[in-house]
Amino acid sequence: MIEITNVYKTYDTGNKALRNINITIEDGEFVFIIGRSGSGKSTLLKLLLKEVEPTSGKIVVNDMNLGKMPRRYVPKYRRRLGVVFQDFRLLKDRNVYENVAFAQRVIGASPRKMRERVPSMLQMVGLSSKYKSFPQQLSGGEQQRVAIARALINRPEVLLADEPTGNLDHHNAIEIMKLLDKINRMGTTVIVVTHSNELVNLMRRRVITMDRGCIVSDEEGGAVHED
Amino acid sequence: MRISTFWYCLKEGVKNICRNVWFSLASVATISACIFLFCLFFSIIVNIQHVVKNAEGTIGITVFFDEELSEEQIRELGTQIGEMPQISDMEFTSAQEAWESMKSDYFAGHEELAEGFADDNPLAGSASYQIFLRDITTQDQVVEALEQTPGVRQVNYSNSAAEGLSSFNAIIGILSFVIIGVLLAVSVFLISNTINVAASFRKNENEIMRYIGATNYMIRAPFVVEGLVIGLMGAVLPLIGMYFLYLRAVGYLAARFQIISRIFQFLPLSQIFPYMTAVAVLLGLGIGFFASFFTIRKHLKV
């Protein structure tokens, strides 16, 4: 469970990115966070990743109070999260298999475990046949699938996706959303930050809308209407 | 640490070097130049110190005793003096031996002139100890202690020689310290630059690693390996060069300038090379390790 209580975040520049944010996300939920640029969505993800600290307030992720977490525990905490970005952030000099295995390697997993998990993860995202391909040989949708496989290989409890369909065409965007939905149904909590109202409407999941650092609505099975 | 992780870090470190090969080569070349200069100074310094040490062994303190003391009493005093830790060696010269030595030095060929003193040794009461020190810089201290020893009449020593050798040693020490310090700073700066370039190449990878949950140790390892490999290469190359240069130089100087080889006994390569190798390799690895370790720190902020 993720509990964000009375969180404020003001950057050193004076920019008030978040104001009195209160959110509770249960285990296994699928949540969209939407809002205009500068509404504070990305700052919220950064707080959950413990990339930045809140100015005040409390964030608890799976019983871990991020405010009281020493820096040395941050890597272990992050292993319980998976992250997907708009620009995929794949390693261009490594093929699909190596990109996914990379996530296992950097946390010191055994080669045996990698040999077991990587093929099954590639199968799950539908890229078994392309395991030898390099990122530049894949379409945007396929690259995002690799990124999702990499985010999931360490079996995180929570998947954070920051504009995962931002660089994709409509068809690929829907495919990625279906994949995220599938992952969610397997038990992983999924939090997606997006601009795409169309996808949000299509998925009919919980929608948290943010504006100028505040939560303006939080609806179950929400739909968004263009202004 | 798993063996597979170790090999991975090693492979990534080498990959870093290959990825920006020109920067790496520039770093290796500069460290090589620095360590080569270090080896050169090291050779010169240890050879000079060898000469200085030899000279220290030949500069002695002569101690004369009260005339009324018997030879036995003087030898007892000698045993007592010999317990001083600063003393490396002592030689006793009896009054008779002193006179015999003087006769052979000053009356050679005119022994009849010394006959007049046959029954009356003019150097009676001149039994002495010649004392050699472990370290010439302790001479003043030893002389002071000897002068305060009951039974000691006179202490002869060469103050200027001791001071000259001491200050020469000190100058060499300071000079080498300054040069090595400057070279170290240059090497650290260069490796640091190379690691910065490598870190910018791997910026994306490092960011992904951080988000995945890699420890700082895991992120840092390839860069430290890179620094260590550059440092090691930067040490090995000049050592190879120095090995042949030293042999050639010593052989050339000994053959061409025989006067030099009489005054200046070069240390054999086998005697200095193991130390030079150890210091150069440690220096190379040390520069590589510290420069990479501390440079990469600023790229680890999470």
C-alpha cells in the first residue's frame, strides 16, 4: 500500500510543485495520474522513487516510511519498484536479452536466475523472437516492451510508468496499455502518469487529476473530458 | 560478491577504456611519463643515498681517553660506549698500534729517526676508539654523550662533513617529495578527466542502474576498474622502459667514464628494481583507484 499524507514539495527555485497531497493506493490497484505540464505529476513519481525529498509530509510505501529511510537503504527500496519512462532508456549497445538481464545483473542476481527469468519475461511481453535484436532495430512499441520487461524482471511490487505511451502511435499505445493491464492483473500495483485522455477513458481505472500541485479529482473508473 | 559480478565489472571497466580509447591512451601516456620520471628520480636518489651511506661509513668519531686509564679500563669504557644505539661499528687502536701506524706513515724509509723513541712511546696515553654511526645526522647527539662520559678526554669529529651529508640528504628528500607530489597531482587530474568522460558516456546507464536499485558500489565498480587498469598500464610501461634504460645507462657510464665508476658505485638493477616495481605499481594503482573513486562520487547522487 502507498500512503501519501499532507505532502508538500517546494524546489530550491521557489517553485511549489506539490501542495497538500493526500493519496492512498491499495496493493494491486491501477491508477492513472493525469494533469497538464507542471501540475506536479512527475514530482510525485520522483518522490515515490525517493529521487527527491518532500518539503513536508509523509510517504509510506509498503510499510516503509521514505522520510526515515537512510540513503543506504534506497537501492534496496528501489528494487521493489519498477520504472518505465517515455523515452524507454534502453542501452543501445546491448541487445534485447542483455537489456533485460541488465536489471538482474546490477542487483547481483546469479547467472542461473537470469537464464531462467529473462526468457520468461520476454515471452510475457511478447518479444521472445527478438531477443537478439538491438534497440534501434525495434519499433517504439517494442522498445517500450523491452523497458517494461526490464522494469518487471526483479518482480517489483509497484510499477511506475512516466508517460509510457508518449512516444508511441495510437496502436502501439493501446498495446502497451493492454500489457500494463495484464501486469496489473498479475498482482502488481501500476501507477501511470499520462497526458493521454483517450487511453485513460479506454481503461476505465482510477484517475487522479492534478493541477498546479494540487489534486483536483480522484475518481474510480474515471473518465476525462477535454476542456 | 559473485564471481559473475566481478567479471562483469571487470569487463565493463575494460569496455569503458575501449569506448574512449584516446582519452584512456592519453591518461596511460601521462601516467607513464609521470611514473617514468618517478623511476628515474628513484634510481638517482637511491644511488646517491647509496654513496652517502657509504660515505657515512667512512666518517668516524675518534675518542681519546684520560692518560691515567689502563688499556683494560679503556676497553671496558669502549664496551659501555658501544651500547649506544646510534653506533654501528667501533675499532680500538692501542697506543702501541697508534705509534706503529705513525711510524709507517711518517718515518717510512727513515726508520732510524724513530729509534730514539724506542723505549718511550710518544703516543702513550693515545689509545682511542674509532666510532662509526648508523646515521650521520645523529653525530652531534653522540658527540655530546661521549664528551660527558667520565674517562673521555677528547672527541674528534668532522662537523662539516656530517652537516654536508645531512643537508645533501635533506635536499634530495625535499626535491624528490616536491617532484613526486607535482607528478601525482598531474596524474590524478588526468585520470579524473578520463573518468569524467567515461561517466558522461555512461550517464544513461548509470541512471538506469540507480532506478533499478543498483548500489553505489555496483555503479562505481566499472569506473574504479577503469582507473586501476589505466594506472596499472601507466606503471608497467615505464617500468619496462626503465629496466632497459638503467642497464644501458650503467653499462655506458661504467665503460665511458671510468673516473665516475670509481667514485660512484651504481647499485645493481636487481637490488633496486623490485622496490621500484613495487612502488611504481602501487603508485599507478593508487592514483587510478583514488582518482576514479573520488571522481565518480559526484555522479552517484541519487
